[in-house]
Amino acid sequence: MDGSLHSIDESAEKPVSPEAQPSAPAPAAKPTEPAKSSFPPPAELPTQIGPQGIRFDINQGARVVLPAREEGNWRVRLRDLDTGNILFQSDNKGASIRSSKRFYVRFGIDVWDIDADGKATPVLTHEYDVRGRDVLIHFPIGTLGDTMGWFPYAARFAAVTGARVTCAMSKLIIPLFEKAYPGLRLVTHEEVKEQKLAEQAYATYCLGLFFDDATFEWQPTDFRHVGLHRTAGYILGVDPTEEAPRLTLPDESRPIPEPYVCIAVQASTQCKQWNNPHGWHEVIAFLKSQGYRVICIDQKAVAGAGIMWNHIPHGAEDQTGDRPLAERARWLRHAAAFIGLSSGLSWLAWAAGCPVVMISGFTHPTNEFDTPYRIINWHTCNSCWNDIRHRFDHADFLFCPRHKGTDRQFECTKLITSTQVINALKSVPALAAAA
């Protein structure tokens, strides 16, 4: 989930039926973008040049442009090389064609020249192969946790396929990865446009949370079913087994000599926060009684909306502010533990190798990375984020789809007790050794 950056979601476009749909002859294959898309568009024309003026590529789906002709016809076919399915076939006098599936599929593209007597002559046979070719993978900007969870799958894609992978992402996150992954090219969305990288790409994939993709055009399976991070593995067609990303920090030294625990108490909506009114105070008191300093590394000391505002808990030291993510990662690298929410800083702590005590009731534990210190109360309402019957509303700070406006609102974390969290902390190796 998002942390110090703002989260977004990508809604799928209206269904395309059948698998691909030919249009009248046109100079370009223009895609239908998902609503509110923050991704740079693919090149206007397919980037690969075939015989007889045919153009094709795999940029956000298989795309083919067949030039207009007066005599005879083209026959075009899209295949799935792994399943043997014929996905689409059309005879036409020129068309722009695009598959409805935008995630990883090993497409086969076949084109024939059909003469006046109906004789078919093969013109183009192309089988998906990204080895040594340019592939562009888009990450949404404004999210920290999502990118932390998804990045290892982009690296895995490059390693498995042999593609030259360029990752487009937030400039705030690039410094964490660029030295740890020298084989990948990391750029901003602005640099994609400035350097015309879309015009060089053989294939493009978009990673996102496609809430409204009912026809599974941008993702092969709903992310709420497989987990927020593992959805990237499915979109890119690689092993979805989770893996923490590697981080390289400009300063790896310990920030303070005393033992300490980091916390982050803020999130982009109230349902993500620990709504037990005594929880943070009791946990901080416990940690200090054990000789630990408690360091708050949220972006803001006070955050909220409307009538609901959240502050640094009493007893925690203030290390908030608009600081580089590498500085927060440095604090996390040496902390005995991190206590946080289903938010970006928990994912950053995971990447930094810090034991993560994650407090979350609105997500199911399968939504996030595995941690033995995951806190949820099964006696209360829980996991609405992973319930496809309830569409998450990022604009509603008080989002609580089942109990909003009642005395049960936010009970998923109100009823997570400090006892649960303290017991989890006692099992963290560094704290257990000090006890």
C-alpha cells in the first residue's frame, strides 16, 4: 500500500470483444487507455517494421497495422504460443488491430496476402521474443509500497527473458535501486517522453492496481486475490514468489548508537491506521521500559483530513519531514524492529531487511509480504480491501464500506490490542535477546 507518496489506481477501459477488433484502414493503432491513466502512451505507430509496409509490436498488447489496399485482402491472426489458442483472425483490406490483453502473453502474429482467387501467401510470421530487445515497464508514480513490492518482478523478467528492460518510475525511488540493479535502466515518466523511449520499445507492460478490470485485460487475475505485490509477477508472466528488492544507500552507517525501534503511524486513509486510542501509547511505553528509543519516521508529524487528524504518539522521537527515502531506509536498516501499517514504509522496512510488525485489519495478510509479526484480529470485521464487493475509494479518507457512520467504524484496528503488538515484539529476535 502507499506510504509517503499518494496512491493511485488504474481502471480498465471498456471491454473489447472479441480478443482484438479490426478498424477501418488507419495510419496508426491508437490504444484505448485506462481511465485516469498516469502511464505514458505507447508509440503512435507499432515500432517493428515488417514486409510490405506492415508494422507490429507488443506495446500494451499485440498491435498490427496493415496498410490499405485496393485489390485482394490481408488475413491477420493473433495466437497464444503457449496455449495454442487462436485469439483473433480477420480478413480485411487494411486495418489497425490490437489485442485486448495488455499483460504478458507470448503472442504469435501471422499475416497472409489473399489474392483475388482466394490464394493465401504468407507475408509475416512473428513469434514473441524479447531477448536483446527493448522492453518498457511502467510503474505508477505516487506510490512507495507498490513499487517496492513490484520492482523485483521487473528484475526477474529481465533475468528470465534476456530483454533490455527500462523501468519508468518516480524519481524519488530511483536512487534506492539504480546501483543495486545495474542491469536495468531506471527513468522517470518525463524521461520516457523526452527521450522517446516508447518509440524504441518492442514491448511495454504497465504495473498497477486495476480495480475495475472485470474482463481481465490489464491483469490475468485480480490483485485482491493474489496479493498486492504478487500481481506484478502475473502481469509480467514470471514466477510470482515474493522477493524483497535490494537497496543501495549512500550512507549505511548507524544513525544513533542506542538501540531503537522505528514506527510509522500515518497512512493515506483512516482505515489503514491503528485506531485503538491507547495502542501506540502503550506500545511505546513498553519499548522504552525495555531500553529502546522510539523513532517516528513518517513523512508528516500531523496528517489527516476533515475532522480526523493523527499526531506523533507521545514518547516517540520526531524524525518526520520531507527527507530522501534513503535516509528513512538507513534508519530502518539498523532498527531492532519497525512497527507500521499496510503502507509504503512497511514495504520499505521489508526491503531494508528490518523485522516488520505490521498492524492491519482492512487488508488480508496475503495482501502483503510475509512477516511472522503480522497483526490482525480475526474476531472483528476485516479484509474489506480484498473483498471485490467493496471498491476501495481513495478519495474518501473515512472509507469503511461495511460500517461507516456506525459505532463499528474502523473496528478492524480499534480492536487490535496493544497486547497483540507487544507479544509480537517480544518474539522479534533483537528484542527477545534484550529481554
